[in-house]
Amino acid sequence: MVAGLLADSHLMPLEQLPARTAEYAATAGLAHVAVFLADLQRHVLRNLGDTDWTCAGVRTHSAELRIAGTVAGRAYQYGRLLPAASPCPGGFRWWVPLLGGTERLGVLRATTYTDDARAREDLQMLADAVGLIVVAKRDSSDAHARRVRTDTMNVAAEMQWRLLPPRSYADGRVVIAAALEPAYRVGGDAFDYALDGRLVHLSIFDAMGHDTAAGVTAGLAMAAGRNARRRQADPAGTAEEIEKALVEQFGGARYATGVVARLDTRTGVLEWVNRGHHPPVLIRGRRWVRELACAPGDPMGTGLGVAPEVCRAQLEPGDRIVLYTDGITETRSVTGDELGPAGLVDFLIRSHADRLSVPETLCRFMHAVVERHDGELRDDATVLFCEWLGSSPDRQDRAAAEAGMPGPGGTWAARPLPPVDR
């Protein structure tokens, strides 16, 4: 099943994936297979295929499923293979998370006629293969872009989503997650991260304005930062290269605030510079919180020559670093109450108590931020989250639990599910 599907995938357009997956799944006794992808804002799951099928006279094809309050949605939210009632006599319906690394892509639906370890193993292998194929094909597929959108996108957002890294990453050392709204109208916000041996690079940017030019400014800041990083520049040097690129391009007329940081995963030392931005927040022991104060320099692109302080902090295993833009903390409810840094941190801590994975925590947080504005944000809102698990690269079970995915060897992380959403 998996070997055939992977071999076929090299010359397969994404639109053929549902049908070809169903064909190969049938060789392993899996029936009624469908591929559902989550929309950009993670509200619904949309069927990648167009084929209807019936069982016992029941029409079971759905073009779209809500994530909140459905079994399919719970499989997606909590990263767990979940059973559901099957309309087919003697059959067992399953929803299986689709992952690209640790990025949540959607879910796979399938019917089996046995409920044993082998059937679950086959389901997991099939989902793993489909996830790899989706990631390999999506960047060249406009069909994928249309399927995961529920609204039209402005030009700045089109640029940003092509430049941004995946919204989640995990290994035995760190768990990283990020979120950005308004997904279809984003202007000058951007986040970036990368792994380089023992180092983890983190950065967040908030460019001047809310138009296409702001998106160009943020994109140039990301590109200049990556270029400097890959020449092994430290955070101060990286920020300075971004400054030079923006001044050269815009002559001081456009700028971006930001934090450029790197974490040494062997020692737990976090090093960063602040270029006119909100300071990072440290969460320790799921409760202790403080801002990491550091004398800031001028925003990048102004050419004012105010050198930032290079700051360092010693992290402890389990510490969480949060970078954010002012669209997060300055968001106000309909009554005028401002969220503030304390509100951000309180939400993150309470969500951990609810046994949510890091990506799901940020997803729900961003939904709450949008709801505070009655669904219409006036400013970009971005948050980047990094948890350091410790110096050993072997903490993969912990990383899997925090990322909401199967542990090593395909075993499911031992995190009990909360009650069904109401």
C-alpha cells in the first residue's frame, strides 16, 4: 500500500491524491478513504476529493466539516487516531491526523473491517505517507491554496504565507509554534525560526504600516535575516544586516521593529537583541512569568545608529519563550478592555492545564483574539512560542506530547483527551 502510493506520487498532481490513496488503501483492506485538509484559520476541514459514496443507503461524503465539536475535529485538534460510528455493517470508521513533520495538515478518514493493532498500524502508515505527499505537492498547487482558503487573500498576505516557515516544529530539544492573524489581510507582521545544529534561531518582525509595502518590508527583513544567519552571524550581526538591507532599499522611509534571538540547546543560553520591539516573555514552571528586559536599539531601517544591548538569559528545561507583536497585547474587547502581556500569558498557562498541545493552544488563543474584535482585527497579531525541553536530544516522547502527535515508533502520546467540545 505505502510503497505503491509513494512510488506513484512522484508524477502525481495533488488533485489525484484522494483517488490514488483510496486505490492503494484498498489493497490493505481499508475502504471509503478520504483526505480532509484544515483551512488556514483552522475552523473547518475541507474534503480534497470530489467523489461521493454510500453505504447501507447512507450518503457519507462531506465537502466540509467543522473542527469544533466533531470527532474528525478532535482527531485534528489533539493529534489522536479516533474511532467513530460507521454506517457500514461490520465496519469501523476512523479519523487519523495528517501531519507534515509536526505541522497539522488535516485528517484522513477510512473504514476498516477489523479493530486490531494491525489495522491501526496500516491507518497510521497510510496517513504518514499522505502527509508527506501533501507537503511535497502543496507549494506548486493552486488547487491546494484554494482548498485551504475560506476567504480572498490580499497581496501582502499572499507574500507572507509563501515566506513563513511551518507553524509548528518539534524534536527532542525544542517545541516551536507560531500563529498569525488576520490570515487573509496580514500586512507587516512576520515570524521566522530555523535549526542549525545545536542552535535554534527565532525572530519576529512588525513592519511599519498595514499595506502591501509593509508586507514587502517584512519579507525583506526575513530574507536579510536568513542570509545573515546562514553566514553564521550572531543575533546582533543579523539585526544589523536587516538594518542595512532596509535602509538601502527604502532610505529610511520604511522600518520594522523586531526581536532576533538564538537558543543554544546544549546549554540553555538564550541570546537576543531587541530592535524597538516588545520584550520576550519567559514562562517558568507553568506559572512564573517575567518579561526579559533588554535595552533596545532603534527599529531596523531607520538608520539612526542606536546600537542595541546584546542580552542573555539562562533557561531551565521546560522554560517557554514567547515573542509577540503589539496586535496581540493591544487587542481590545468590545467593552474596551486591553488584553496586555498578562492576558496572553494567562491564556497560555490555562491552556496547558487543559492538556492542549502547543499548536492547539496557539490556535485557540488566536481564535479568542479575533473574537475579542468581533471577527475583524484592526492590526496584525502574531505570536511565536518556543519551549526548551533540555540538553538531551532524546526527549522525543515529551516533544510528541507537546506537539500533539504520535511518539517515536508511531505510538500515541499518553495525553488523555478532555471532554467533547460543546
